[in-house]
Amino acid sequence: MGSGLHKYVASDEIHAPYFRVYADETERLADTGFIASDVNRKALQESDNTEWILSNHSPITWQQVGGAGTDPDAIHDNVSGEINAISEKASPVGADLIVIEDSADSYNKKKAQITNLPTGSDADAIHDNVSGEIAAVTEKTTPVGADLLLIEDSEATNAKKRLQVTNLPVPAVEDEFTPTNGQVTFILSQTPKNPASLQFLVNGVTADDGDDYTLSGTTITWLNNLFTMETTDKVLARYS
């Protein structure tokens, strides 16, 4: 009497589900000696319970086809070229979807419509090709030394840097005088921000501070140590 039970089938007629069983990936990749008839036969990798088919015996090529917790069609974070192999849509529209990881929600995966993607522009940015942007910014009418300006440093390949107003270079001021005979007092048009910058020139020669003249506020006093001023002398005060 016939029976479908395997105990009546000879041992050499029982079909094993795998033609190779490997302990781990290292053992599987080290195996050799395959023949053409081994192609498309299935092997088991016990370390992660994955199933592999020998897709080519020369060169030896394995393809994962299944196993516990595996998906041969999945996109992986450590496999190159997977996205590049997908069919491309050359003209996407706003309703098309992409997969994102939401940074505001513990990087949970979500879908996003292309139409809702941020454009990457900043509406509050200052541009080098748009007029009127600085004029629209709130003005401070009474700046102080600690206020900051944005500059591009010409001595550092025009790298952007901040600058305090108090450190701005001050343009030199020049006051010319036509003295009267014997004049000793000369009043500057401004108070020097840096008194040490004062150059007091008489007939093109720089006089010495303390020896030839003194400075107090805006007043230069000529000491007559070199000579007495005459109407033909040319006097220039340069300072910042």
C-alpha cells in the first residue's frame, strides 16, 4: 500500500531545503568549488537565519532572497547604488511623495509632498543683487562705540567679520591757517579723537609737540621757540 509519509522514501530521495548551510557570512563567502548545476540553489546562513541563492558560480555571486526579518527589496543605509537603480521620474509634480525622517519628531519616518518642501531661501536675508533691503531695516540714529558692523576683511581674502563702531578708522581732518604776525593760538575745527595723531606743519615742516607747540582740546599754542609766526607762513594741522 502506497503512502505519502517520508519514512517510506529512501534517504537519498529526500530533498534537503538547502544545498549548503553556513555558520556565518565569513564561512559563506569563503566557500569555493561550485559548479554550474549549483546556480539558483539555496543556502542558509545560520548567524542571522538569512537565505541566499548562488546566482553565478564563476565568479561566485550570492543574492539574498529571504530569511527572518529580511527584505531583498529594502533600501539599506549601508548599500550603495540602490536609489540610483530605481526608475526615475524626470518631471516631478507637487503631489509626488518622498520619505523623510522628521527631525522635530525623533526622526520618525514620514511622507512629504514635494510642494511642501522648504525652498531653501531665507526671506530675511540681505542679498548682493537686491536694492532697498538695507533701507528697509530699522535705523539706529544714535550709534555708540560698542555697536557692531559687518565687514569683509580685505586683508583676509574678504572673509566676513564683525567690527565695533569705535574701531572704525577715522578719516584725517586738515585745517589750514593763514597766521597774522606774531599769532600763537590756532583753533582746530574738531576735537582730535586721537591727539597723538596731530601733525602741526609750518611751511611743510612738522613741528614737535611739546617743544614747538602744545595741544589742549581744540587749541594749539605756538611757543615761538623756532620763530615768530608771520603772515607769509603756511600752517597746516592734520589729525584724526
